[in-house]
Amino acid sequence: MLELARAGRSALLVAATGAGKTLAGFLPTICALAEQPGDGLHTLYVSPLKALAVDVQRNLIAPIEEMGLPIRVETRTGDTPSDRKARQRVKPPHMLLTTPESLSLLLSYPDSPQIFDGLKSVIVDELHGFAKEKRGDLLSLSMARLQRIAPGLRRVGLSATISDPDAYRSWLAPDADMDLVDLVAGEPGADPDLSILISEDRIPWGGHSGRHAAREVMQLIEEHKTTLVFCNTRSLAELIFQDLWTVNENALPIGIHHGSLAVEARRKVENAMAAGKLRGLVATASLDLGIDWGDVDLVVQMGAPKGSSRLLQRIGRANHRLDEPSKGMIVPGNRFEYLEARAALDAIDDGELDPEVFRPGALDVLAQHILAMAVAAPFQQEELLAEVRSAAPYAGLKSETFEEILNFIATGGYALKAYDRFRRLVPEADGMWRIARPQIAQQHRLNAGVIVEQPLLTVRFRNGRKLGTIEEGYASTLSPGDHFYFSGLSLEVEQFKDTDVIVRASSKTARIVTYGGQRMSMSTHLANRVRHMLCDRNDWHRFPDDVSEWLEVQSERSVLPEPHQLLVETFPHEGQHFMVAYSFEGWNAHQSLGMLITKRMEKIGLKPLGFVANDYGLACYGLEPITDPKALFSPDILEQEFVTWVESSMLLKTAFREVAVIGGLVERHHPGKRKSGRQVSFSTDLIYDVLRRYEPEHLLLRAAWDDARRRMTELGRLVRLVDRASVTMLHVEVERITPMAVPLMVIVGRESLPPGAEADETLLTQAETLAQEAMTR
């Protein structure tokens, strides 16, 4: 890395966790500043996580101070006080550690050319964590602007887990020219020490959390120095923390960390971990990337891993040394999850990582970036288009699309141009554009950013201490006197005040906070491995007895599908008729298909009652028997029911709300006050209805459709599923529930049960009864 820096070359460094990537990224800067001290910003470090910037600052400052070098290192994120931000613009540090959003805001100031004109390098850490997302689009556009301000700028990317380095070299390079970025591959390091935790020699029939193993996980925490316990959702993290606390008989210090907690709570936990004061920490993806705590000697993954790259990334947080194996353990929630966990370990053994899927840059992000550039200074249209095209996600941007975005920012579009508040840009002579009025600069900076949270309410104690945020939708289900678990505490709602939920600590059993948004789906390559495991009896000797018996009885009672087949079983159960499809295409795709199939069942008189889905399959049920499942899966379902359903559901409205906020059409904040989530939703719903009626081809409606298809319904997997159904469906009629159907059947009716110990007992009883019926030969 030093050699390439001295030659002025950009680089992508791919190396195992613990190999010293961060130091390798910064070392050329430290050497350059040691040899030639100077003022001004030398190196910009961009990370996907605010916590990561703080962690890296701590790890950098110690060696710099030990060497007595006069190098200033500072962070700039949403958590940085405003007076420090103002000072950084006047007197920037030598190294600035930031996030894509904060960098974009910094570039929106008129003095940004003075701040960045001496910039020598930009380091993008944990590249795989956001390059393919909207935050990656925003960063890529910002790097294009930095390159224009500082033409000699070097770009450095750091990552531990990527399967296609060339794709990332292209993403990192100016004009997507991967030859401008050299690949540096580190030593692979010690193989991880991975295993699956089987509680009391049995794998449960239902559930997807691993909660049944809380006592064993607590025992592991007792046996190790420091344990990170990863959960796939914030709700599950709160639940697992409570379970562990209940069985924490030795009162060991354990904590919780996720993105909805207040910054003070997160910092407190991060500092306690860095100081070695915690024995266990329950966390979500908020700590997936790059946080390096040397004392962590075990990582536990609660529930299925969902992807080999993600699992490797999480396991890499343990034993942060190249020559020692990282130790990790997966706690599967049910029998299918056991197969997925086994598939993930096999994939890691074979060096197979999750595939990389890049897509063209989002238009709502581009609209926000163009306005940011106009806020900084008037721009020339053709010059900005060339600059935008030098960012890899926008390399193929058409001139007419760029023109359309400019007109949208200038007028709001044909249907909205009568309203003055949508006029944000004004064209001038020679293709120049400027902002319409000075207030637009302040509005832009208040509302910029590509992470659109659900409308949030702040959770506070009466004394004003802030605990974090919960979504408005969940808060609307609470009343004074209700109890919910949050920040590791049981809280009683005292009152609602403006956008605050005032609470007090309680010792009573409580509900778990739930959050909207996508669930992580099992990656396609893990799904393929699970399909092969099902039919390969040579594999079964590795499985616990109850798992191999489960598959054995399934093959006797019904059939185990070949990897290319779609098995669909139909059977009666308790006066209803069920159809279960084992498609392994992920919860999001199954959820969408379930809605479409039940609509189709209704249309043809099958009297549907509902459906349930998990990552592995889909079960639809109704009052009439399903004799011809093929008709329900016919490919035209994606042309007819899909479009009708998306247009009439909240799906498109939710997607539109996001793109309208990112694209700057609707403001989250006004100077001096923040809009409530209800106000934002009301504004976007009104605009959505106007555009649907008068301008259905509007830029943002198209962007919303793209988002709805890509993120919320995993359309590609849905298409594959329906295509496979039409050719390879294997329909088996059975007289009663089958073993493979049990993990899905356990969920039927589950939604009506309140979370808590009694509900868990009910589910366990239901699962055992169903299992007994299914496993009787």
C-alpha cells in the first residue's frame, strides 16, 4: 500500500479481518505527514457507520501520539456538535473521518473547493457494506466532485469479504476504469473456528430466533472473555437481551447496541467494550462492520446467518489477529435454519461468498446531489453531466434523463409547476443553473440524506434523558400504562407529548418493540446449497438425529424435491385446506407471492383465509381444496395481480414517500421545527395522488416503482420462482400435515398472540402437537 501511494496509484485492499487493513490504508498518510508536515485536509476517511469513525479515530490517535507527530484526526458525523463542524470548515484537520451523508453536506458549502483543494487521498472503508446501495450512489457522486476539486486525488477501498474484486475496482475508479485501481490482496489468515450450537440435543420445530438456547449462550458468555451476540433485527436484539438477563445468575455486565438507541447510550456501550468492561454485548448490523475490540473472543449468531459473507464479517469481530482463528457459533431457530447454518459453514469452507449485484444509480439520489452542487455554486449543465457520468453507478446516464431531473428540481414537474415551493433551480444563459432563492440552501442541508427512517418518536424519561427512538407506527399501538422493552429496560408509558414518548422504568413483563422495513432474506447461493442437502442422503450423517429423522420421515410420507424442482404439497388440516410450496426464495419474495396467490384464490372461489411465509416456503390456506396449484403460480400473475396489488397497496406509497424525501420534493424539517411523520406522510400522499392522476410517468413515480420492485418484493427471485413453478412443479397430495410443513404451520395464527412467555408456551405446545401428527409414519 505504501508503494502504490508513493507511485500515486489508487488501490483496493482485500484482506482478512485482523490483517491490519485500516492501518495499511492510513499508513501512507501518516508517513507523508511525518516527512512533510503541513496544514489543511490531507486524507478523507469514509465509513458506513458513525460508530466506526469514532472507533478508528481512537485507534489512530494512540500511535500518532506515541510517535509524537503533530497530526490532527477528527470525526464529522451526524453526532458531531455544530460548533466543531463550523471550526472544521475554517481549520480542517489533517485527517477527517466521516460518513457519506456528512461528506455530501460538506460539499454543499460554497467554501468546499477551499476545504478540499489540497486533498491527497480518500479512503472508503467496508466498501462492500454500502457500494451497491443508495448510500454508495451518494458517495460515488461525492467522489466525482472531490476528483474535480483535487484532480490528483487517490482513491483507496478497504474490504474483508467480497467475491468480485473487479466489480469493486470499477465502482471505486473514476469513469469506472478499473485499470486505474490496483488490487492488493492480503494473506488469508487462519481459518475460522465455526460450529452450530444444538441446545439439549434438539433443534426446535418452529421459531427463527434461537431464544430456546438462552441458557447455553449465557454459559458461553461466562466461559469467554468477551462475547458479541449478533441478532438479525433490533426487535430480536431487545428480546435476546431480556432472555440473557433473566438467566444471568452471576450478574455479569452485558449490554445492548442497535441503531435506534440514543447516541449517548451507544457511546457508553462502545466505550465500555473498548475498556474491556463488558462480558457480553447483544448487537445488530450496527456493529457488523469494522469495530475492532481486541478482547472479543467469541461471536454468537442468533438465528440463521442469511449469507456466508455476512456471517464471515460478523465472525471476524472475534480474535482480531490474523494468525488466530476467529471463533463463532450459530444458534439455529428451527430445522430449516439448521440446514441454512450448515450450508453457510460449508460455503465458508469452500471460499464461496455471497454474489455481488450492482445496479444503476438511483435517480432520487442524483436529484439530491445536483441540488447540493447548486447550493454550493451555480453550475454549467454539460460540465456537471460529465462529472456525474464519471461516477460508476451513473456511467450510463442518458442526457435526456439528466435534463428531466434538472427540470424536476426546477419546477417539480408538469403537474406541480404551478406551485412556487417546488421551484428550486433557475436556468440561466449558456446552460448555467443556480438555486431559485437563498433559503433553499438551508432547506437542503436540513433535509439531505438518503436514509429515510420510518416516522420516529423519541423515548425519554421525565427528567429529559433520551433513550432512543421508536417508529410512529409502533408507538400508535401503545397507550399510557402499557409496557415495552427498549434499551434493555422494561418501560411503562406515562404520556405522549408532541414527538416524545415519556416513560418510566418498570419491573413488569413487557412487549417487544417492532420495527418496519425489510427482513434479511437468505442469499441465493445458500438457498441452492440447502436444496442440494435435502435430497443428498450422503450429507445426512452430519446432521443431528432429529434433523435426519425429520428428512427420513418426509421422504416416506411425501417426497424430498430435487434441487431444480418446486415441491408443492396440499393437505387438509383442522377443517381447512392447505397448500405449502417449498421454494427457498426468501421471506420477502414469499410474502409478496402469498398476497398475490390469495388474491387469485379469491378470484376463482377458493375462499382463502390467509397465508404465512418464511425464508424456505409459503403456506396458503382456505375453505376449499386446491386441486390445481399450477394455475395459481402461472406467470401472468406478475403482469396482472402484481401490478394491481402494488398500485393499490401501501407498498408503492411507502416507496414514493422515500424517494420524495430523498429527491427533496417533501421536507422532513423546516428551520426551527421538525415535521411529524404524519405530516410528511400526508404531504407525500397528496403529491402521490396528484402525480398518479395527472403525470403517471413522473420521474419520482418511476423511481418509486424501481424501489418497490427491487427492495420490497425482490422481484428477481419472484420471477425465478414463478418461472420454475411453471416448468418444474411437483405437486403431492397428502392426507395430513408433513414433517417439512411443520415449521411453516407453527406460524399459522401466530400473529394474534402477544409476545411473551405465555405465547411462547402456547407455540411450543402447538409445535409439538403438529410435529407428532406429521412424524407418525
